Amino acid sequence: MLKLSQLRVAGACFFAMLATIWAPASAAKWMIIGNEPDPAPHRSVYVMSADDAWIFQRFADGFDQAEAARSPDVLATLGSNTIKSVIVLQVFENAGGINFISYTVDFKCQEGLVSIPVATSYDRAGKPETGGSPDWMKVPDNWLGKAEMIACDWKRWQSAKQVWGASITPDPKKKRNKKKEERTVTFESLGMQYLGEANYFRVTDVVDVVWKTLWTDAVQPAYYEGTPEEKAEAAAKALALEGEIKSLLSEEKSKIEQDIKTADRIDRKLGRVGEKFFREMQGIDGKSEDDVIALWGIPQGLIETTPGVRQLNYYWSDTETVQVPYTVDIIGGAGNGVVGKIGETQEFRSETRTIQCYRKLFLKEGGRLPGFRVFDFDVGCS
């Protein structure tokens, strides 16, 4: 997956290539999240890919994770400094004006704030004009509110998607439950409409789906193809961008392979940690520093053992029950002709003792996801 920062850098030329651009097959499901009230031939619609793969998350600029770990409410601090970003497209009907606008929309979910740092409009010749503002404001009750719901409460959209999928291919053996259906989350109850599937990177595919689905009463204007010189320039830019995208995808593949090797190593280690720690350490591979703090709190120690590697140390006391052997005399009776001790044997009794336990998590950057993430651990008691 391309990172949001990389999409922004490539954004101006990324969308300008339009139909000539090479792009990986990255089909996404697109939702209609708003309309402007203007009638034909000046209609416009806001659409957004609601798949979680296209909801990007990062920390606010200048955020200090180490300082956050010392705050009295770590989770609140992390939440207020987490930004979720999505791309929203506004598609226009007007043939003589803008074809679409691509908005980068940032949300501070915990605080209910939104910002549109980048807004780039394109005409049918692919000519861009870029604006936007980094200022934060309260989320209004319009298309931005719908985008916030998907970005900050994605599971509700996922639930509605499952209901929609079941309605497309219903199970004939399953009886309908009308009361349950009335309480079910649907696209309609969320104030959205399913548009269709289109390539996330090829914006003109999305524009075409809007026309074919919503504006069947009108004729979609042709794209301006340009002079031979303009076509050659666009082709050269598309070729250069193709190489850049392939390079990014190659990096992603390498990082994914690295993640797989790390996961295999941790799986093997899990087989050796014993029942006591097996369950709590399952799924630890790839967890972020924030995830670790959310699970076990602020660590008693945070050190950098080697450059780029962080070690989070947790210590605690526990108890364990052990079987302790002790000696018991064997006493003979008159029946065997000996009265008194005739030997010894060993028996066992249960004793509880205090033990010292430790959990060490090793994190580094360089995996498929940004930030410091767990790549190894050590856990045990003595």
C-alpha cells in the first residue's frame, strides 16, 4: 500500500495523468457520501472509498511518543494526537468547468475536528489547480460528517457492507427477522449510497462510474486528449510515474516479506514460552508502541539497545505453586518383629512462593506499517 505522504508528493502529477497513467489493479468500493443541490447540468457528487485499506493513520507533526508515555492519561494523549486521513472526490457534471476535485481530508477523531490540507481540482485536460487549508474546524453535518463516520467509526460501514452483500446474494435457507432488520445498520441508515467498484488510483474510472450510474440522462463529455506534443509529454510523465510506483510497490513487497519472516520467528518462539505466557504473547508481532502501552501500561524501562531499536521492559511479582519433597520415616510394627523406624520414604507437599517476572519487547522501524513495531520479545520468571 502506498503511504499517504507518498500519495501527496505524487498527487499533482498522479491524478493529472488521467486515462494515460499506468496503475496497479487496486479495485475499491466507492460510496456516495453527499450531493450538492444544483440541478442538471450542474450536478456534483462527493464519493469516497470506504475500504479500510484507504484510511491512512499517522501521528500529528511534532508528536513526541516518549513524552506521551509519561503523561497521566496515555491513551487520551495518543488519541488526541492521532490523525486519520482519507481521499474524497467531488465529481462535476459541467462539461466546460471542473471535471473533479480531489480532497485530502484529515480528522482528529477524538476531538471531532477536520482539516482539508490539500484540495486539487482538474479539468478534462488534466490541468490541476491546488489549494486547501491546514486549519482545523468542527466537523459539519454534510459530506465531511459522512467521511468522518467512515474514517473514525469504520466498523459501522463494514456492518452495513455485510448487510448490503447479504441482500445482493441472500441465503434462501435463512428466515427473515423483520425486527432485527429494523435495527440493522445499512448504507441508507448511514445516509450513504453504494456507487460501485473502481480502481482507486485511476480517478477517471471513478468519474466514469458516477456518470454511468447517476447521470444516465446526460452525455458524458469526452476528455481533452491534447496536441501530439502534449500527448508525448503526458506519456513521458506517466512512464516516469510508473517507475516510481513500481519502486514503491517493490519496497512494499520487501517489507511484507520481512514482516512474514518476523512473524515466523515469533511463532517459533511462542512454541517455547510455555502455557503461562502463550496466550498473552499471541499476536504481539507487529504491534505498535502505542498498542503495547495500551496493553500493559507505561513500561518500567525504555532503552535503545542499538540504534533504531527500542526495548520496553516490564517487571512484576507473581506467585507459583510448587511440589516440595520431604522425608517421612517408615515405622515398623510388632507384626514384622521390629518396633520403630525401619526406613525412609519421600512425599511431596504444595508450597506457594513469590517469583519475579519480566516481559521485554523489542521494537524497530522498517516493517510494512510506519512507526516502531514489535519484532521480538523475551518473557519469563525466575
